[in-house]
Amino acid sequence: MIIEHPLLGPRDAAEFVYLGDASLIHRPSKDDTNAAVAFLEYQYLRDNPAGLHRELWYHEQGDRSWLVVTRNTVTHEITDVQLAKDVARSEGRSR
Amino acid sequence: MSQERSQLNRLDGGLINRDEPLNFSFNGQMYQGYTGDTLASALLANGQRFIGRSFKYHRPRGIFSAGSEEPNALVELGKGAHQEPNTRATVTELFDGLTATSQNHRGPLKFDVMAANDFLSPFLSAGFYYKTFMWPKAFWEKLYEPIIRKSAGLGSLSGQDDPDLYDKGFLHCDLLVIGAGPAGLWSALKAGRSGARVVIADEDFLPGGRLNAESHTINDTRGAEWAVQIAAELRSLPNVRLMTRATVYGAYDHGVYGALERKTDHLPSADGKPRQVLWRIYTKRALLTAGSTERSIAFGNNDRPGVMLAGAVRTYVNRYAVAPGKSVAVFTNNHDGWRTAHDLSAQGVNVSAVIDTRSIAAPMNLPGAAIVMGGEVSNTSGRSGLTGITLSSGQTIKADCLAVSGGWNPNVHLTCHQRGRPTWNNEISAFVPGENLPKGMSVAGAANGALSLSEVFASADTTVNQLLNELQLSADSAPTPTTSDDLVNIQPFWHVKNTKDRCWVDLQNDVTTKDIDQSRREGFHAVEHLKRYTTMGMATDQGKTSNVLGLAIMAEFAEQSIPQTGTTIFRPPFTPVAISAMAGRSRGKDFRPTRHTPSHQWAEEQGAVFVEVGAWLRAQWFPQPGETHWRESVDREVTATRESVGVCDVTTLGKIDIQGADAGEFLDRVYANTFGTLAVGKVRYGLMLREDGIVMDDGTTARMGEHHYVMTTTTANAVGVFRHLEFCRQCLWPDLDVHLISATEQWAQYAVAGPNSRKLLENIVDPEFDISNDAFPFMACANITVCGGIAARLFRISFSGEMAYEIAVPTRYGDSMIRALMQAGEPYNVVPYGTEALGVMRVEKGHAAGNELVGTTTALNLGLGRMVSKKKDCIGNVLSEREGLNTDDAIRLVGFKPVNTADSLVAGSHFVSGGRDATTENDEGWMSSVVYSPSMGHSIGIGFLTKGHERLGETLSAVNPLRNERIEVEVVSAHFVDPDGERLRG
Amino acid sequence: MRYSAFQILKEGLTGNKGWKKIWREPEPKTEYDIIIVGGGGHGLATAHYLAKEHGITNVAVLEKGWLGSGNIGRNTTIIRSNYLLPGNEPFYELSLKLWEGLEQDFNYNAMVSQRGILNLAHSDAQRDAYTRRGNAMHMAGADAQLLDANGVKKLCPFLNFDNARFPIKGGLWQPRGGTVRHDAVAWGYAHGADSRGVDIIQNCEVTGFQMNNGQCEGVHTSKGSIKAKKVAVCVAGSSSRVMEQAGLRLPIESHVLQAFVSEGLKPVIPGVVTFGAGHFYVSQSDKGGLVFGGDIDGYNSYAQRGNLPVVEDVCEGGVALMPMIGRARLLRTWGGVMDMSMDGSPFIDKTSIPGLYFNGGWCYGGFKATPASGWCYAHLLATDNPHPTASQMRLDRFITGRMMDEKGMGAQPNLH
């Protein structure tokens, strides 16, 4: 597979390390009400679609960027790649 | 060799070089062929038809095809370590000195004792082995299976290491053209002329594909000539790479293709060059012009040597100038068989008959040949090779070769590699590429169902124009070549029903029409069931000549259409690829890169014994003259360190440089314990959890400045921890002001441990830095200089439990540093110590390491539960509070010593108390690490025991059923040496 | 029909005309006691044991494609019980014992071949871990031997002992491990279940669950709606997709695992060998092919195919470990969709929906588990109590913190 790195252009997927569902960006807080349940769902219940999947890849053999890749799990076609940092910010993560 | 035997069947013409005769041997007999021959063509030239034995019935097998689809003519090529089993004679390029032997027979090829299987065939029908060999129970493995295993298999490996060299390469192109037949050559030429970066690859050593095998003309030139001209132009274009002997074996995601190029297989010796190169080709577009493969017709005893595909017969006659027989009959259901008859006649080979299943007027006149329209061949004769055929009418005809054409199957294989399904085309009675091709792939020519040459060119021209358009290049306007034409005009005919004899479908695996019928009757009518039950298409040819035939026959038996019956798809690789080629140079010592520590060269000079630690090689111990056992060396290193001073290279520990205004806050979130409060110039032990509350790693982090920390990780987790921290930084808290750099390889780091460690360092550290206990106490750190101004970092930390430091210098000074340290330590009899002594000392101190941090242990288990802050929000602390991780009977890390101190403990023993049996129910934990402690004078261990911390002083059994051992041990504190930590503060 | 040597003789002498269908091909009834969703190895085994051990035969197995088309038809055929944790090891040992009596049980020769499995150790830490594991196996009644390098050399003299990047220090040897002809397991269980009255319905895709007051009362299928007192899902890589139709999310990700087979060769490899310093394991089939595999590709996938880096990685491991296989040729590669759970261990459990049961999360260890999975699932379905050896394979174990993480990788499915 080839991942179109937003900064570095097309790179072979073998340069990357895969983590999983991009929902892992949305770590709950210990201070949330019902934090125990929130952490359980965060950690163990992820989307596992047959189709479009937003997922985290890490450019370990490259610039060490975490990326959010939108990929179809049936065809492996990649339709979108963004820096995870940008995605995290745009989805409300900050400090 | 005797010249008389030589090349009796050689004809005039052909694409061979008669000026270059080549000697080769088959089954010990010497023969001669020419440059341009394959092993198969050379054997046929010498009248050799009987090449091997089939898989199940050990029936005689000859040469069936002239290409990579060959199911029959498999040989063991080469001798000794070079022996290569299951090699297709039909694609083995002849070279001088080639040696080949037949395979899959016991005794001589002609008198294979296993041929008895053939007489038992009624009892060896499809799936017979699933239905018997079950009684008595023990007999399957003791008796039946060993016999089956021994008889199965085809060729044999030499058992020796593969002596050849293999390489890998990477290519990038706008257009990959797969197959250099007429469609491929024309497409590559147009694309090349347009300026596209083109790679065109063909499995053959000669570009041209079927043009080399046929008598076609293109633009009034012979087809093979035209191919030579086009290939020459392609080779002259700098933007085109024409690869021969290169098989594109797989289509992978995002336009990545795998190809295998055979570099020296056709030469007598590799001469130090790689035998094969595995290419990964990155493409914008790919054009599959892989042609088509002829299929057979199933009729009685259609498996004898001498029964060949009609197109292959033309290949031997036209390309190799070999007559596959002296009297050739043709059996066909389309016009193709007639072309064979025509070409044979043109070369002066006797055509004894043409039997055409179609009830139409004979398409051509063939004086001297029996022409039977609407006829069927029902049986053949000839024990080890064809001697004659029998028609359904009862007529018999003499023939030593029967050319069979059942139609052509487009080579759709690569279109299926991403699970695309071909669709049935009634007009040509074959599967053609379906809708869902791999992205970026187009198909043209015969591979797309265009079976006549003019159609091939038209299809290629349209397709390549479209592709160039997509690539935003303008196509050259050269007119499409004009050609002689050839109609196929097929009327499907799959198998002769009117015969009592077995009709083969899969020649290699011995699957007959009867097996297909039986399979259907037993309920295995799904195509995949059929394949799995009968093994049809599972042989080394992956069913290239049998799958469609078998499917069609199943459809007939089931009285339904072929599309209703199913389809058949193909998986990579297109043709088998040597495992060595897939491995390339990553084998032996080069299997994985080796990381050397900065003191490696010095340690080698000292005669160190090295050990693999992940990718690193570390000094394990440093044997001294007279030491005969590793324990002697290790005990000495431990004792000398504890008594005076020792030095150890600890560079392999991960080092992560952490800077930024929020660096302290960041550490507070990724460590379970608190770091924000750490003073500048101080080091703290840190415990890192995974989000699921399990311990991920531990190490020390030093605060070098207001906004600057240096973290260490374990060697094993250096990469993973860094990745995790980057995840936290980029994905969880993108606006924290913190930056990370892995500095593991930038700093050479040495532990200097023992009561004289300070004295030693005082000889190294520049005098302006005070490292006295008061100025630089336990857990201090500082940026200093050493050896007259070289920047260094000093940490007062201890893994050994002794007064100890770790000193880090830029890696380029690493070698000098170890030498300087050893020199400075001479007055104190400094010793270098390796990973074994390091391990002994850490167990003596009860420090957890790799054997304890196994990814299932919690801080509580390690006795570090109180380090997990309940106040702050850090990775892992919420889930670490789950009930199941905090039960009263949770395991705890404690120490163990043998009640009888002469006993040696064993890591991996389990604990059982009260003399109970060693069973899962009684299991109370396990011993994780064991060493011989020279300090204690006996074996000691640490391990995890249920409620261990409450059981100090208790005696229980460490059981080791693997060795039938049971050792009584006492539960003790894990801190065997200096439990109060006085030494490290000294 | 019963299969025997006599039957083969009789049929052979009469032209093999008398063979009957191995299973019936019934149309679905309107209602069953139990519907099993998924006609793979585990589903068919469950049906077989429900009928044979519990006398429950009003059962249908619904398969969306052809019977055995999932992972039972695309695995590397290994059986073993060399697990570590008390929640796993007794279960896999039960499975191995069931394998040992399987053929007589279902009257079909699945060619259970106990030629042994060898896990190689390349470091002291690995040897310690294998000691712990081997002892755990013994304590659960399984067999295991710890070999030193010489012991390994006796078994497999062809391994790379002289020039290895990661030298072989020893290994854990389970003589009772081995291989089984995988397709025949599906066919045998189907034959066993069918002959006791279970309806096996192919080409019948479940499209939804019939829910009534929060209770599952049947399924909707491509062949119409079918009622059932209990619905037992058993669909491996499709677990998330199927259970989503009941509104349930699972601690499972679907990943692709590739497998490989070489051309047929005369016997060279005695049992199963696994490399401890790379991703490679291998055995040799009765037909002579080297059947080998490595690690999953590592990304979520339902595509049943993988990519080149893993193919090359696996072959690198193979040639590094046994350089003599280098000239053997890779004949075929394929991929299967693995139901990778969050701790690497499976589930056999009731769900939060009454009447709906779940079996899945087998990662790439599902094949060897087939008999015990069927046995324990049948037990759960028949008695509504978990079987003792599967009592920890619960869906709620992440809530309680009782994970069964054999590899210690945490909640990262692609590392298990």
C-alpha cells in the first residue's frame, strides 16, 4: 500500500506502524463523569467497519508524524490522509 | 554422447541458433540442443517424450505445453545444493552443461513401482482418503499416513542451504506493461514514444509472445521479425525498460506489482551475480497484455506422453523447429487446431488426421490426412507414449502426437489478485476480465478476450491511447499494424462422454471427469468444494489448463450454465516464486540489521562474548585467561564491581530528549508517578503504564534544565515508548509545548558502579565539576565536561545497588570513553561487566526487568502500586483501578531462596504450596528470574506469588514438571543485597 | 452414509456410482430450537456436538456462502495446546484431546497428524518464558518438553545452527501438536451434524435479527425469516458486521492474515516449526507442500488478501531459519479475515440480549480450537452455563479487568 503523506508525498506503507481506529484520539478525562465507563469504551470498543475506516498510522521510518488515514477496509483504497495533530486540533483536542 | 541419437526431430528454420550447440543431460543421458531451445524443445528434438510421472497414479507424463502453464514436464534441475525440484522443462532455457532428472518415481522412470497405484485407481477416487484409514485409531499415524506422506510430494529438495545470491529492487513507472506479446509490444511502443516512463516485462527470454510461435505476418513481415524490430526500438528508448525473463507474479494494492527477474538461471554459472531479482514495481497505470492459454479436451486416456496442446505443437514446430511427432493427429473444437495442421504440413511434418467436434465444412484441405468433422477422440493407446487414437466411431488412427485444442482462456490471473471475478464470455467460451479490476489496471489483447491478431492490435491501440490520455500524454499516431487474420470460431466441447476410460482434467494431480462427477454426486458442487475435494487446480500449475475445463464439465454434469456453476479465481503468484527470491539478502547473519554499541570494538578486543539483545549485540561477559565456565567470569565481574568498581555499556537503553515549556506537564501525564515537582539537576525513577493500566515500561528521567528532561527506557521498549509518547503528544495533547527526539544512538552511555566508582570518575570528570557525595548525591544529574572539555552528562543512578553513575558522551567519543574509563580505573582494578553480571546484580537488588515487565503485570504486582498517582490524570490510572486488577489475592513480586542452598532454582517454575500437586488449580504464581548470586553464595530468584508480600518466610514448592523437579523455597524480600539502600547513597 | 474401507472397496468395484451426498441440502424450516449463524468449522462443530452430546437436533446452521468457506478453509492447519494462561490452556488441551478422537467421532478422516510442534527459543528470556509455559501445560495435563540446542538439532538438523543472526538456544516441543486436513474438518462435522438431523443451509445470508421486547427470537435471511429459541452467532472475521445488526459493539477488530504454500515436495520437515526471532512457522502437508505463515498484515481489513511486505518478511524468516527451503517455490498465497480480540483471547458467551449468543475473537488461533469451541459453545447453548474450560472467555472481562493476554500486548489487536 502507498500512503500519501501530507508533508512527504507518497510513501510505502511499510514505512509506517499501524495503531488502529482514529477514535483513539478522543481519550476521555479522568475527571469525566463516569470516567471508568468512558475509558473502557475508549480502550476496548472501536469501530470495525467493512468500508471506510479512519485510522492512525505512524511514520516510524520517516518523519515520525502520526497520520489519520481514511481507508476502505474492503478495497484498501485510501481516500484521505491528514496529520493527526491537525485532526486532533480540529476535533477539539488541545492541551 | 553419440551423435546418431542427436536431434532426430529437428526441422528447418526456427528461432534457435544452430551455431551454438549446447550439451545437456537428462536422467544421466547426454543430449544436444541449441541456444534458443528450452529443455522441453531440446528433449523433443531428441525424441524424448516420457519426462515424468503424475502425482497420484504415477502415470507416464510427457510435455503438454510450451509455456509456464505446464502441468506435466517437471524435472529436478541441477545437482547438489543447486538442485531445483518441480522445474518446468517448457520454460527452462537450455544452457551448456544443464543437468535434469525426472522426479516422482521409485526405481527408474520407466519402471516406477508406484505405478501400481494406477491399477488401484477405482479405490483411489476423489476423496478416498477421507473415508478410510480410520480404524484402528492408532494406525493412521503409525502406518497409513507415513506411507501416504512418502508417496506424496513431487520433486525433492537437496536438504542443503541454497547457495545462490538473490537481490531485491524497486522500479517506478507511469505504465507497467505485463507481457511482451503483440499487444504488449505495441502498447509499450506507443507509450514509450509518447514519453511515458514504461516498464514492460515478459516471462519469456524472447519478446514476442505467440508471435514467435505462429506463422502470422504483420505489415508483411513475419510476426517474430516484427517483434524483434519493436523490441529493438523499445531498448533504444531511454524511458523504456524492456525486461525479459521477468514474470510479473502479483498485483498488490495501490498499483504495486511484484516481479521476478531470472538473471543467471539460463547461464551455466551465476558467477557471483544474483541468481534472481525480486522487483517491486510502483506504477501509475498497468496494462495486462498477458495473452491467453490454450485448454484441452477431456477424453479417454488423454494423459499419455504425446498428447499436447495444439498451440504448443505450433510453438515447437515454428519457434524451436522441432517436430513433436512423426505422425501428428489433431483434435479440435475450433479453427485453432487447423492452424496447427497447416503449420505442421508447411514444415513437412505428417498430419495423420484432423478430428473436429464441429459439424461444419472442413476449413481447409489437408492432402493425406483423415478429416473427421463432428468426430470425437474417445481413447488413446501407447503405454509410455502415444501410439494411436481411437475415435468414438471405433476408427483407429496411428499417431505419436495428438495436438488438442479446446479453446483459449484469456490470462486473467492478475485481474483476480484483488479478488476481482472474471465473467463468462459466450462468444469465445471463456472467462474474460470482470468489472472489478485492480485499480489502475487495464487489460488488452488476448488477455481481454481478443483472440485474433487484428483484434489484439485494435484492443491494444484503443487501450493504450486511453491510458496515455489519463496520464496526460499525447499518443503517437502510428497506424495500427496490419496483420494476417485468424478466426477462432469455437463451438464449446469439453469432454467426450461416450467412453469408459478415464478422462483427465488435471493432469498433474490426476483428476478425471469421473472424480468431478463423483464430487458433484457427493454434494461438493460449489467450485471451491470441487477443487478442495478433488484437488483439481491445486497442483504446481494452479490449474492454468484445468480449472475452466473442470468447471465446464461440472456445469454439464449439473445441467446448468457455467456462470450458474461458478467462476474460478487465481491467487498470487502467477507462477511459483523461489522462497529465497522473496527473502533476498535478508538471510544468515544479514537476516536483520545488527546494532553495535559504541564500545563494541573495544569489547571485541577484550575477547568479550556477545549476546543478541533485540537488534543489538551486547557484551555478555568478558572471559579472563583461565576461566573455563561463563559462571566464573560473571561471578568475578559481580564481585569485583561490588567490591571495587565495574563498567558496563548501557547505551542500548532508550534515551528520549524531552524539551518545552510543558515538558514537565507532559511527563506527569505519561508517567504514573509525579514529575512536575522534580528539581532541576535531579533524576527520578518513572513508571509508565499503558492506557489499560498494565505496566508498559520503566526507567529514569533526569531534569537537565527548566524545560529539558532526558528520559531513559528499557532496551526492549525504546522504540515502542517513543512511538507512544509521540502519539500522546500529537494525537492527545497537540497544543502542549513539548518536543521529543530519540537520542539513543547519539549518546554513548556507561554505567560506572561500585564503591570506587566516584574515585574512578574523578579521574575523568573535569576538575571544575564537584562530584562529591554532598555536591552530587544519589539521584543527581548534571551537564558536565570530561577529559578536558568534552561535553558529557552525568547521572547518579544505580541499577546494581552500588554507589553508581551513568556517564554519557556524544557517541563519536564512545570508544575513547570506554578506554579512558578503563584506564582511569586501573588503580582500582576496574572490571568491565556484561549483561549477565548486570542481570545478576539487578536480581540481587530485586529490580524488575524484561522477565517481569511482560505486559500483563500491574504496578501492584510489582510492589509499586503506591507509585500510581490517584490525583492526576495520567495514561493508565483509570483502568488500573479495575476490580480484577486489584484483588486481594493478586500476585506480588517477591524473592525466593532455596531451602537447601545447594539447589539451583529455575526461572519458569510455578509455585505450589502445602505439598499440593502441580496442577492448574493449585498454581500460585511463577518464578520470573533466577541467578546464581555470588554475593549470597547460592541461587536466588524473584517471581510473582499470590499475596506474596504477606507471605515472607513461608516455605513452598517451586515446581518444574518439565524436568519433574520440585524445589522447596523460602519466600523472602526481593532485595537480597543491601535492602536499606545504604551503598547507593554512599 | 457410513464411510469405511469396505465401502471404498465396494464402490470401487461398482464404478463409484453409489456414493451418496455427504450432507442433505434442505430448505430452511420456519422455526428451530437453535440457529447457528456461520457454517464454518466452529459453527459446524457446535451443531455436531449439540446433536451428539446434548441430543438437540432441531438445529439449523446458516452459511452465507459455501460450507467451510471461511477460515476453516484458509488456515495453516496447525493443532496444539501450548498456551500459558489458566483461562486458555485447559480449553486448548480439551481441544487437542477432542482432535485425538475426532475421526472415529464423526466418521470422516480429517488426517489428524500429531507430528509435534516446536517453538524455538533464541534468548535466555525466551527460554525462561517457554519454561513457564511448558510447566503451565504440564499442570493442565498437556505434554511438553523443553529442549536445548542439541535437542533441537536432533529433531531438525536442517535448521540454521551455524550462521544465524539469532542463534537457536532451544525450544519448547509438544509432541502431540501437529496438523489436520482443514477442509475435511468442516466436511466431517457437517457430515456428523447432518446425519443426526441438523439442517445445514448454504447460500443463506443472515441479514438481521428478529427482536421482540429486547429478546432475540430468530433471524432474517436471504431465504426468508426463521424463528429460533436461541440464535448462536459464530462468524469469525464477520463478527462485528453481524453483531452490529443486533446493535452490539464488540472488542474485536478484523485483520488479514496471509498464508502460503509451496509446490509439492518429498518430505523434508518433520512437524511444525516456529521461528522465535522472526515471523515464520511451517509444516509440510500430506501432499508435500510446505504450508507456512507469519504475522498478520497489521491493518484492519476485510479484503481476504494481503500485501507484499508481509510476504517478503515471512519468506525472510523462512530462509533465515531453514536455508534449505530457499529453492522451494512459493505456489500460492491467500488471506483470511481474523477476528482479533483486544487481548488476543476468544469469547464464548451469552450477550446482553436474551436469546443471542456469541462465539468469536479467535484471532488466528481458531482452527486448533475448533473442536473445543464447538464443544463448549454447544454446552453453553444447551445448558445456559459456560463450560468449565471456557468459563473465562467472557465478553465482560475487560470491564472487570480479567484480560487473558497471552502475549502481553494490551488492547492492540494487531499485536496479538
